[in-house]
Amino acid sequence: MMNGASHGLDETAMKLGLLMESAQAHQRLAEGELERLRAHTQELDTVVRDEIRRTLLEELQMLTAETACATRALQKLRGSSAWRVTCASFAAAVLCALIPIALARWALPSAADIAALRTRREELTQTVAKLEQQGGRIDWRRCGDAKRLCVRVDRKAPTYGEKADYFVIEGY
């Protein structure tokens, strides 16, 4: 029995040994493939970087050319627009000066109107003074239910008339 068990064990050990050998061979093959894959990845990385650099360089060259073209166009535009801006600024300055002058001439009275108004004021001042002398400062109003005309009198002043029925108006 020992012999049969020993033989079964040897056969199992042999199978295990062969299996381990096969696994190691597969592992070496996988490691080799992984190494080749790393090398290939590095090559791809180099190729991709070179392609990105080349594309970026082309794009930057095109951008530089377009920028130069835009710069020339803006310089031409600046030359022509400078004259227009100067003219527009001058026109705006003239309008800003003329509008207030025109409004002042339209809204304010002329020298002749001012002289006429001064003369009229003097006439009115004289008329007011004359009216004040003739009773313009009289304090009068309507009194009572009948709304009769009444006037404020100076009670300290003497009375006049045969029947003393005339009174001095207050303020005169």
C-alpha cells in the first residue's frame, strides 16, 4: 500500500511540478509581453508628444500670422479713425458751446427788454408809493352777517367832523 500511495504522491507531485513550471513559463511570457507593452507605450508617448508639439507649433504660427494681419488692419483703422474722432470731438465742442448761447439768447430778455422792464418797475414803484399815500395801506374787510365794508381805525387819534364821526385810519 505504501508503494501505491507513494506512486500516487509522486504522480501528484509531478503534476504539480509540471503545473508550476507551466505557470512560471506563462509568468515569464506575461512579463516579457508587459515589458514590450511598456516599451511600446513609451514609444507611443514620444510619438504623441511629438505630434502635439508639431500641431501646437503649426497653430501658433498660424495665430502669429493672423495676429500680424489684425495688427496691420488695426493700424490702418487707427489712422483713418483718428481724423474722424478729431472732427467729431471738434463738432461736439462747438455744439456744447453754441447750445447754451442759443438757449440764453432765447430764454433771457434782450438789453432793450431789460431797459423797458426797469422803466416799468420804476413806474410801478412810483404808483405803489402814490397808492400808499392815498390809502393803499388801509386794513379793510367785510364784517358781520351783512358783510358790510369796515376799516381798522386808530382809536388814540383825535376824531373829526361836526359830530366827531370821522376817525383816522390806522397807519395814516
